[in-house]
Amino acid sequence: PPNGSYFHIGPGTEYFNVYPLFETSAIYQGMRRDTRRRAMILARAAFTGAQRNGTIFWSSDISPTWNTLQRQIPTGLDVAASGIPYWTDDVGGFWSLPAVDHPVRKPLISPAGARANVGGDVDYPELYVRWFEYGVFLPILRTHGMRRFN
């Protein structure tokens, strides 16, 4: 919120970071009105306590690069250390970046037929497989993205 804005509980400068907790709480309470169903919310913004609302968090729309995959591991550990048990990422990354955005690596897995899927990136098939190997150990396995053949 802009500086000086007020929520009913106090100034925005004190409470804007807790917004994800309020949002997931409101959605959860609305979903629980139907007692025949269980609530599950997939949210990209997190705050401690939101896990009580059946919320799964993910690292949002991330780039399909080796560096991004490497950063997912400590991110997931940090989320778990915060008391949030359900976290995931977009296996393989979300965006389809042009090949110029990727370092050149010798692929271990044949990229035949897969290059067009991710902007001509030669080593993407291997990145996707390695990311999948990591992803199967997350609480939620999720492949999602803007790849051509997603």
C-alpha cells in the first residue's frame, strides 16, 4: 500500500507484509463454508501462519536456468524453516527464454525435438530432467509454464 495508508488494524507501513495471511485466511474461511470439501490454496505470497489455511506456496514464475534451479534448494529450506510445510516451484522454470540467455553447456541428454520448446536452448532437456529429479522430493510436484509444449 502507499505510504500513509491505513488498514482497520493500523498503519499500512506496519501491516502490509502480513497481507498474505489475511488473504489466505479470508479465502480459507470462504472455502470452508462448504463442509464437504477441504480447502487448498496455491499462493505466491507467504507469511508465517498462512499454512494453517491449507496454503501451498511456490516460488512464482521463475526462469528456466541452471542458476534458478540452484537457488530453489535453499529457498525451499528457508520456507520449511519458517514453519511452512507445503512449498513447490515450477519444475523446469516458467518462462521460455531465448537461447542467448543460457550459458552453453554440452548436453548429456539428447535435445532432439526439444529445442523448439524452449527457444532453442540446447541444454534445456537436461535441465528439465535434473529439475524433475529435484522436484519429486518436494511436497508438491508441479510442472507449469509458458513452454510451447507444456
